Amino acid sequence: MGKVILLGTASFIPSVEADNTHLAILAGSRKVLVDTATNPFVSLKRGGIEPNEITDLVLTHFHPDHISGLPILVMGMWFTGRKLELHIHGLEYTLERAQKMLDLFNISAWLNLFPIHYHTVSELKTGLAPIISDEDLLLFGAKVNHLIPTLGIRAEFPKSGKVLAYSCDTEPCEAVERLAAHADYLLHESAGNSKGHSSPKQAGETAQKASVGTLYLIHYPAEVDSGRNLVEAKSVFNGDVIAACDLMTIPMD
């Protein structure tokens, strides 16, 4: 059974009700965590996911609100006796810094640490870079337009034909339109119209250009009126618009 669980939906300042944005993509034997906000070991359990069953980790970019929980996730997996290897995917810029981050905690000296494999995602100027490819899940990435090198993703579920795209943090750009082309669902950040980010209206414009089925507004300030965000996006997008909230599940069957 395929599904996407929104483990956190807030932008850089979380609240009691909304954690920083990160999500899980579940498809057959693949259990993919996208980003490691705050304490993902806890948020995974809150979402009904056993952390040690995570097969892959996609790190979209090296900003604290997206990656700060990486050491505590790895430590939690180690403390609870994980044996399954973990595959970590990301742009070269991100992976280099993630490894340095873990090295600060001297993980090479942790006895019986499970195997960790790093996979660099190609920075294609056009098209989409493959990340994961199996019978249950096809995952692609593209470099979007944020303040530092950042990866947006497209998840295709072959058995159902459903497609979900996630813009990650970005200004409006052609890469997001490629990722979201004819997708059933688009998770688009809506932190506001500023450098490296997008407003709800801009998210709606991208969804309209990409012929998306349903738009989910995500990564918006916790204190913002989500109703106003919906009005802005709906003014330029003909499909359904939903304000994402923590632990929301999107079935992909």
C-alpha cells in the first residue's frame, strides 16, 4: 500500500501544533524519509512508522530546519539495534556537509553501527535525475531555486499510476514545473514571496502551469492564517487546494 505521511508542515519556525517540514513516502518495501527536522525518531513514531524500517533518507538541502535531526535519528537507530543498511541520497553539496555533521559526533567509533551508504543525486540542468527505481516506487529529483543547492522530488507509484511532487524550498522555477508535470498531488512550499521562497499565489500559479490535480500548501509560517493562503492559491489554480497539517496522510493507491 502506497502513501505519503506529512510528519511536519511548518516553515523555519515550528510551533506546538506544527513541526518543521519533513515527510515519509511509503511504497511496498520502500520506506523513504524526506529530511530530518527536529527529532525525526519521535515524529516517525507519531506517524505510525517504525524508524528502523526506514530504508532510504533523502536530504533536500543543508538548512537547519530540514537537517538538524540527522545525528539524533542515526543515534536512535543505533541505540535500538538497527542492522538494516541505510541509504542517504542528496546533492553533493548536501551530502558533504551531512557527513561532516555526523563526523563531529565521531560515528566512525560507534561500535556495530549499521552500514550507511551515500548516493549523490546528479544536478541535471534539464530533465529529472533518478534517485530510487524499483517495482513499487520511482523517485526523481531536480535542483530547484533556493538560497543554497536544494533538491525537489517527484514520486511515482507504478502499481497505482499515482504521482506526487514536492517542491521543497524554492522560488517559482521551471524545475518545479517539470517535477510536478501532470502530478496528482503537488506539495508546494508557501513561506512567502521572498528570495528563495514562494507565496501561496505563486504556488497556485506553478500548479496551474503543471496541470496538477490537487495542490497542498506546505512549509508556511505556523502563525499564518491558512484560510487566507487557500484563497490566494485558489485565485490562480483551478484544482483543489489543501492547507497541509502535521500527520496528514495522502493515499497513493
